[in-house]
Amino acid sequence: MCQFVSWKKHENKVYFLTNSDLETKEGKKLLKDDVRDDLCGHGAIESFYPELKDKGENLECTDLSTPKNFPKEIVSALKKGKLSRIGIALDILNEAGRAEYDKIEQPALAEYDKIQQPAWAEYDKIEQSAWAEYDKIEQSARAEYRKIEQSARAEYDKIEQPAWAEYLKIKQPAGTEYDKIVQPAEAEYNETCALAFSKIVKKAKYRKDAWK
């Protein structure tokens, strides 16, 4: 998985995603697709700029101790808070900036936890019960299979596969229900953090000296 900050370089031009890119038709598609979990990665950049597929250099750097590690375009975007929905670069904030960010992030996290934790407990209760039932059947089938191995493989599959299907039949709706509850809360938390960081990082007084 790629790390924040990632960018592509092709023909002396730097390509990366910004907050405003996610507001476009192409950007909103990224948020719906599987790539949403890796928005900071090269795959997301190529999805937004399909003309870059298999072209240019894939570059990334996680060392935010100095802006010298990044192209000037990314340095400018970071300081203007334009990347906060792609990744939150807390390392460029000084103590005062971090304190300001924490004042907003911590209550938002507490609010998210209030929703996520009970939802996870409910999902886990259903999933564990379903797994225990599957495991009971699978272990019995495996023990029988070990007795006669090769000729027993078909018999093992005949027992194990319906048990696995039954487990998934219970687990998957429970996971869907969990996502339905938690994803809006997670999105709200992420958006709160992104907005907070963007607002704070724009002020030079909250950035480390190297990032003034």
C-alpha cells in the first residue's frame, strides 16, 4: 500500500490528488470505488488521470521533517490545507498547531466511538456465533478426512462447503449492517478532521519553522 504523500512524475510534471479533485465527477467515483481506502496511493492518481497508466515515476515520501523532500507543488498544497482529505500531515504542525487540532479531533473521535463500538460488538457477536458453528462442522469433517485422506476429499468438501456457505450467509448481512451504521459516522469523523487540519495548517503560526 502506498503512503502519504504519494505522487507521480511524468514529463517533468507532478501529479497528485487534492481535496478539490474529490469534488469532481471523477473524484466522487474514486470515493465510491474500492480505491477510496487508498486515496493517497498511485492507483488513485492513475484512476483520476487515466492517461498516466503505466507511465512516469511512482514517488512517495513519509518524511515530513523538511519540505525539501517534496516537489514545490506539494509543499504549497500542504501548507494551504489542500491535501487534508487525502492525508493529514500532523508532522508539519508545531505544538500549538497540534493542540488546536487535538481540541477538535478528540471529541470527534469520541463521538465516532460511541457509534462504532456498539455496532462492532453486535457484529462480532453474530460473526463469532456463526464461526463457532462452522468450525464445529469443519473440524469434524477434517478429522474424518484425515482418517482416509485422498478418497475422503470429496466427502470433506461435501460437508465443509455448505457449512462455509451457511457461515457467509450469516456473516455477510451482519457485516453489511455494521457498515451501514459505521460508515456514515466514519465519514463524518474523517471530514471533521480534514476540515480542522485544513483550517489550522493554513496559519503559519501553527506550522513548524521548516514549514513556515
